[in-house]
Amino acid sequence: MRRWLRQFALENPKLTGDVMALVFNREFNKFIKAKRVRELLREAGLSRSAIETIAKQRSRPGNLRYARDFIQHVQRFSRPAWQDEMGINKHGMGKRRNKGWGVEGDGRAYRAMDLRDWPHDNITVMALFDRDAFFHIDVHAGGTAGDYCDRYYTAAAAVVGLRGNDAIIVDNCPAHRMGHLLYVMNRVGIAVVSLPVYWPQRNPEEVGWNTIKDFVQPRLPQLKRDPRGVIYAGANTVTPTLAR
């Protein structure tokens, strides 16, 4: 239901909370008030300004055409790899909106974030994902800065080359500095493809993240002591069969 509400809000950015509540109640035959609708959207990281910004950029004609053509373009590659990151708060996943609800992702990942706003107790996980599972996993404290991403991609170029990947697909997070990414990947013969803006549902890695989040949620005390061990164990639950 949360996934439906989030998607409905993005597709209808001008509707008020009262109208959303009416539609929600009719859709699920369940009564909630407009205040509860706004609370659920805030938990998903969607304020009114965020909804309007996302909807405006997502629905641009050029972006919609690119989203439509994106799948056919990706199918030209024999073994693409997807790259993404997620954040987990060691005091609980709710504040980071990581409850494993659905496959769409955070929804604000493409908005510029001031790293000073990232809590020090936040854990960021960066990883690549292909048909066989997660790989090249890195776990660090804090947020995701451009310099960090540059180092990660430099090391990843050799990994994806040895693995046989012929393309890497990334989202439009400002920390993903495309110039550096193109340089390190293209020189080893690996194509770089951008996701459509605000279309994280085009990224199958989101489903893998939710599997890890479901593994981590009941193990938060262990996560505080050994974040890398818990994350790696969660990644191992995403088997090649599940990845495919």
C-alpha cells in the first residue's frame, strides 16, 4: 500500500492530501485520514516540494522518451552491471526510510544532498549488481561524496572487466561524476549508461537492496558491532537465481 501511495503521489503531484486519502480509501477499502497520508509520504521521503520537483523532472518529454527506449538499449549488452548505493542508520532503519517496502528506491537519490546533513552513524553501502549477484561491495560511515565515488569507480573498472561485464548502469546522483566514470570504464572497453531521471524502478538492484534490508532489520545490534560482516552476509542471501 505504501508503494502504491508513493507512486500515486508522484504521478498526481497536484492532488491534496484529502483527495489522496479518498482515492486510497476507495482503492484499498481501508479508511485513513489525510494527515496519515502525509505522514506516510514523509516516511517515504516525499514532502510536497519533493513531489513537485520529482514529478516535473520525471515527466519531461525527453526523459519519458529516454525511459521508454532505455530497456531496448540495455538489452543490446550481453552482461550489464548496475551500480547503486543505499544508506542504513545504525539506530534503526526507519529514519533512513529503508524499510524494504518496494522496488522504486528512495525517490530523492538524485537531489543534491549536503554531506553535512548525513549523520555520522549512517552507513553507506556501495555495490555493483549483475545476473549473478552483488559484487564489489564497499561499506563506509557517512554519506557518498564525489571523491569517494571516483576511487570506487577506479577500482570497479578492473573488477567489471575481469567479471566480463560489458556495461555499467548508474543513476543520476550528483556524486557520480560522469566524466571520471566514463574515463575509467571506457578505457577498458566498458560502456556507461545513465538511468532515466527519477526512474529507479528501471534498476533491478533496488530489489536486491530490499532483500539486504530485510536481512539487516532484525540484526541492528549486530550491525553496530560489525557492519561489514552483517552487510556481506545480507548480500550473500541474494543468490544468482534471485538475482536473475
